[in-house]
Amino acid sequence: MNVYVITQPTVVSIPVAGGGRFPVGRIFCVGRNYAAHAREMGHDPDREAPFFFCKPADAVVTAGADMPYPSMTHDLHHEMELVVGLASGGSDIPLDEAMSHVYGYAAGLDMTRRDLQAEAKKAGRPWDMAKGFDHSAPIGLMVPASEVADPSQGLIELKVNGEVRQSSDLSFMIWSIPEIIAYLSKLVKLKAGDLIFTGTPEGVAAAERGDVLEGTVAGVGTVKTTLV
């Protein structure tokens, strides 16, 4: 019998609408997947294949819990996203089979230490500490795919203290959900429990201590957190 030499880490999970919990394996995030957001960040969306960065599973914040304002930053940004949870995976998944691997969807926030990201970009260094810090992935309920009519279109919106900051439509994603899954599966072998944050629309901006962030993805659900 195997005996761990340290305390086994707790399995991170997300509550599922209707009951149960979705265990989180890895978190992959798609960069610049809405043309307007790519432009507001100074990039040309027509010239790039999809690229990805990661967050640790324990960055997840659920059930509307508060998010502590992170250390080492003075420019924390919100990025509202549709999140895809996988029920199965594989390598080199064909495009026409990609959606069969989806368990469900959630509304999520990719919180970003923008000043650290800018410094890393300037120095040609990785973004890890700008994106993968503690509590950087607030997420709402996971909704089974069978209960989501069409995840390819519909409102995606974020309000900060009741005022709209980001508002767009899922149909404006440059790379669709099946395209993201198929492409990512060429880079890594996807697994059940993987989450994919599918990118944010325009309107990203700084958030401050005390701000209440409330996001909505039409047909999927909401995410809410307060910065403390």
C-alpha cells in the first residue's frame, strides 16, 4: 500500500448545477480570442494561431467567495470568460469529435496582474506569476452541456459594482470551442477534469479592493466575487 510522505493535497472541485461536483485537473486559458480585445491590447488578431497559458487548479474560487487582492501588483485586471469543462480527453482530437468530450460550461474570471504581465512581456519572460497566482480563477456553477442550448453564441458580460465593464457575444470568438479543443489536443493530451478558459472580450480594466464583480454568460450562468 502506498503511503504519502506529506499530507495529500485536497482535490479542487466546482459545484455542478443540479448536484455533484466537477473535479478540476488542469486549467488552460486561450489568449486573445476576441478580435476587439486583441486590438485593445495592441495586437493583430488576424495573424495568430491560438496560444495558451495555464493556471493551477487551486487558483479556483467558487460559490461566490471573496477574492483576496493579490500581492505584488498595483494593476489587477478582470477578464470575463466562458469556461469549458472536459469529461474526457485524448490527443489529436478530430474537430468533428471535439464537442463530445465536453462535460459542461461555467462563467469564469481570468484575473490578471497586468503590471507583472507587462514587465514579463518586455523582458521576454513567462507570464506565470501574472496569471497563475492564488485565487486568480473565480468560477460559477458548472452546467452540464445537455442543459446549454448553444454555447457558440449569446451575451457575455461583466459588471463591476453594478456598472457594465465588458459586454460582447460568444459568437465573436476567433477560435470556436471545438477548434480550441482540437488544437490544444495537438499540444497536450487532454484529460477528464481539464478546464479551458476560452478568452475574454474587450473592456478589460483595473479592479480595486471592495469592488463587486458579477459576470454573466447567457444560457450558462453567473460568477460573482468581491475583492477584499
